[in-house]
Amino acid sequence: MSASPNHANSNAAIELQAHDLPAHCPNPSMPLWSSHPRVYLDLSHGGAATCPYCGTLYKLAAGTVLKPH
């Protein structure tokens, strides 16, 4: 993950690289007090997804390619 904000609901998106996939929230950089149930995010449609619990936006870094399963 990039050096993006360490808390949920920030204005900036959390940028993900291929090694960060599968994407999930909360992510390892989030403080324990802000935890919610882990949810996996589908970035295959448009390269971005928003956590349904906390609203954190995750997006793929430019040039990151999703590998088919």
C-alpha cells in the first residue's frame, strides 16, 4: 500500500499495488480502534472500490494489472 492516510474516511484514496491484492478493509495501516469486520473489495470494475463499512476509497495504482484467476 502506498503511504496514504492511516485512517478511514480520509479524502485521499488508498493506492494499491499488485502485491497488496486481494484488497481488503480494514487494511493493516488502520488503527485497531477503527476496526470493523474484514471485507474484500472488488477492484475489477474500474480499478476502484469503496468500503461499505467505513467509506474508505481504494484504487489501483497507475499501471497495475489485475491477473485473471
